[in-house]
Amino acid sequence: MRKIQMVDLQTQYQHIKADIDRGIQEVIDSASFVKGRKVAEFQEHLEQYTGAKHVIPVGNGTDALQIALMGLGLKPGDEVITPTFTFIATAEVVALLGLTPVVVDVEWETMNMSLDSVRRAITPRTKAIVPVHLFGQCADMEPLMALAKEHGLYIVEDACQAIGARYTFSDGRTAQAGTMGEIGCTSFFPSKNLGCYGDGGAIFTNDDDLAARMRAIANHGMVVRYHHDMIGVNSRLDSIQAAVLDAKLPHLDEYIAARQAAAEYYDRAFSGNPHLLIPGRLQASTHVFHQYTLRLQGVDRDRVRELLQEAGIPAMIYYPVPLHMQKAYQDPRYREGDFPTAERLAACVLSLPMHTELDEEQLAFITENVLNAVNG
């Protein structure tokens, strides 16, 4: 049996080695390492795949979120609502811009933003909502968009874990994660469903004016060379990473299918076990399984993880500390116990290996060991 990894990028590379190597060699031969032809080609292909009118490649997913909020022209003190159960980048960019992060609770089943919690958090100072499509599944966007429209708020989707996920509205219309709000953001960190071999990210929007503004912000606030019309940053996807992503993009749907098949295997093995709750699914969204995250109950999570590690099975905790309990984001408005679902999840979640190269032998070994660990 091959070594079990949380993400097996080496085996994935072997399947597409010729395309990856060819794309990288083309960049080297052209010596166009920044803003080269490969970046433009990948941008066009990603626009076609997602249906977004504008894709703006940037340096990483965190930059994408920061540039998105800068593009909206928010002012210091403006409030931005985001879930407390997520990776730190979501609140980090809000704080860096002098905006006020307002955290809300999440749903137990889907682990995504709670609409009721958002509704209670809205004040006259609220300007934007940042739903996180956590672990590969869309937040419930239709009621969230209706709430945002009611209060005149922007929606910036954090789709860094959910590229390729599709949301179906009540009228039958479908849209990809990251293309429903005013702006969507994604990451191409190597472990993502569509990952490069370094750092990378992208911004999505269907608004021409916003697209022009964010492109300028990502390029030092410059539209005409050496004429800076606004405060900007330096964030760009380099040509080698674009070549890698462009080679992988045609395989994204098969990668998603492989992850979904692995998730179904896990589901069959764990369903009905009193100690294991499988990931809840939102009926309106597909799930692309950036992570397969169990909720453990009635067992010692640390001991389960230790037993898996001893068997050669990596398992991760995403995320052990909610944002409102992080030292850097302590706020007198919040205290332990304010967001009970997020705190409960932080204490019980465990993510299993999830990637495109899991085979049946590995899956059988993983599930057998998980069941042995929780059943004692």
C-alpha cells in the first residue's frame, strides 16, 4: 500500500507530468515570468470554467480577500461580518484594513455561516458579509443574498476551499462558488482542489467597474504605467504557477469526482456509528470536499488522532480555536460561550485524508482504523 498522505500531490503530478512540464518549460523559454501569456490564458480559461465575467489572478487567497474589500471602498470602522469558525485570513484582512470584524456562529450540520446569527449581527455600521464556503460546500447563499439586499450590504464570498462547487437557487438557476456575490475569492495553495506549486489566488466578479478597480489595486493602484490613481498593493500570479494551474484546470471536474467518491466511501463506513457524525450536506449545494471533516462525540479526539498517527494515517483539526477566542482577535464584545456551535465544533472536528489519489486499499485501511479507534 502506498503511504497515506493528507494530500498526495506527487502521485497526482505523475498523471499530468507531461502537461505540467511542457507548460513550465514554455514559460522558461519565453522568459516572461510575470504577467506573461500563460497568466492571460489561464485567466481566460478560468472565466470560461466558472462563468465569471472577470477573473483577476493575484498572489494568494489572502490577497484576494484584501483586494476585494479594498475594491469596495470600505472605510475604517465599517463592520464586516464573517463566521468565527474558519481560517484566520478571513478576519485578518478585515483587521489589517482598519475595518471591524464582526464574527457570527455557524450551523452544526454544514459548519457554514448561520443566517440567524448574521441577522442578529447587522447594525447601521455593517457594510459587508463574508460567507466562507467551508471545506468545499457553499454557504446557503439564496437567503443570505436576500438578507444582504434588504440591508444594502455587499457579499464577498470566501470560496478558497470550494472552487467548482455549484449552488442551485429555488428557480433552478445554478452558479459556481465565488460567482454569486459582488465579489468572490479563491486560493490556489498547493493542497486546494485546484492548486499550484507555490502560492496563488484569484478574484471573481461580474461587475465591470469593480473589476477595473481591483485590477488596478492589485497593480500598485496603477491603470496607466507610473500613474497611480489609488492606493494599491503588489499582488500577481506568476507565469509558472499559471502554467501549472492551466494544466490542472481541465482535470478539475475529475478531481472533484474522485474526492466525492472517497467521501461516499467514508460515508458508507461511518454512517450509523454513534461516535461519528459524517459531514452534513446542504441540499442546494454540491460538495467538492476540500476536506472530509467528521464530528466526533463520546470519544477522546486527541486519543483517536494519536491512534491514527500510530497507524500511519494523518488526521488534522480544522480549526481548533474559533476566531473570537484567538489572542490576536480578543474583543470585549465577545467571550467564551457566545458562539456555542463554533466552540462545540472546534472541540470535536477531525479531518481525514482527502485528495484525488486515494485508492480503495487506502480507504479501507483508513476507515478500519478510524472505527477501531472510536469503538475501543
